[in-house]
Amino acid sequence: MLYEFLSVIGVYGVYERWLKKQIDTGEKPSHVGVIMDGNRRWAVSQNMVPWEGHWEGADKVEEFLDWCIELGVNTVTLYSFSTENFNREEKEVQELMRLFENTLEKVTTSGHIHDNRVKVRAIGRINTLPQRLQGLIHEVEEATKDYDRYYLNIAIAYGGRAEIVDALRKIASKVKSGEIEPEKINEDDIEANLYTAHLPQPDPDLIIRTSGESRLSNFLVWQGAYSELFILDVYWPAFRKIDLMRAIRSYQLRGRRFGK
């Protein structure tokens, strides 16, 4: 209610311009991860069918990416569907798969993606997804594989622990073939076999979680070891540009020591 009141009397616009001026003078997070939580709860609050909130959330993603480009965020990783989400009601999972297909069809021909040279990658156990969706993911990745100005990672069928397991399996295979000796395995070897190995900066500077929940929920478990967390008590479909700016401002005010 406070935000609506501020918007009515014009203070919201003043605050947004002030925030923009503040964050422009500081270092921006290069990589932002987002746990887009609260779609179903938002839908229920609007007297909608729960999974309709996911469609609203997808529309919000388009706005969010525009804001990130405008504010100078180079890499975005979105937590869209976890390995555990397969256990949800069958109808909801089907609707989510349909939503992902619809979204990827748009991305393939999106002038916004191509004009800004955004490399799009899906990270997760992609082989567990429906064949049509796997095909669309391949099309999007092929269409954007040569881009390197911005990076968009869609974490789908993703789990942070599963990612580490998959990385260890790759390393174990190399040990078995004699490519690497077990005692020489280090953090760099693990990072080189994670889903995010293609990124110039795999570790997110900032992880934003909406809906007020204060946990990572198996998101970027390895990469997020030193990420700054920003918990926002707003459902994802209601997320606004000012919320992203607040998160960036909070990031800039923190002292990052990385254990030193």
C-alpha cells in the first residue's frame, strides 16, 4: 500500500530518479542471480488459478532483462524450474512446460535478444525435459552462440547439488581415462565442469530472492558461496524496477571481503 501511495503523490518517481543517480556512482554487480519466487501465491492473491502466476512471472522476466541492460548488469541467471519442481501437480508441470516452450519460441526470433547480442543458455539436466522443449533450447542456444555482450542463463530442471554431482561425474571419467590425477583435482577443475563454465564470470555478485523466503533453495550452491543476498518481500510478478535498483544499491553499500 505504501508504494501505491507514493506513486500517487509523485514521490515514487523522485525516489526512483534518486536511486538511479546513487547507483550510477558505484560499482554495479556484473552477474545477478534471481530466485523468482511467489508466482503461485501472487496468483492466489489475485483470485487466479495458481499456475497463471507463472505466465505473469514470464512477462516480468522480459521487463527485468530490459532493466538489467539499462542498469549495466552483464549476466543474469534465472531460477525458473528446479529438479524438485517435477514433483508438483502434473497439470502445473504441464503448464510450465508449455510456458517454457512459448517463451523460447519468442526468444529465438526476439530482436531485443539479437540486437543486444545476448547469449542464451539453459543450465540444468536438460535431458529430463520433454523432447520438444529440448529442441527449442538447442535452437535458441545455436541462434545466440556467437554473442558475447550479455549473458542470460535459464536454470531449468536445475539443482545446485545435481550440478556438482554432474561435474564430479565428468571429472571421475577423466580420472578413469588418465586425463587427470586424483590428487591434482582442485577448485578450478570443478568450476570448469559446472553448467556455468561458459560464462566470463560464473559466480553471481548478487542473488535476489522474491517473496520474502530466506534460503537459496539449491540455487547455484557452488557459485553462490560468496554472493551477496537480497531478500525482497514482494512476489515475483509484482517485482519492479525500483526493487532491482534497491538491490543494487544495497549491494554497493556492503563490504565484500571474501573471507579475508
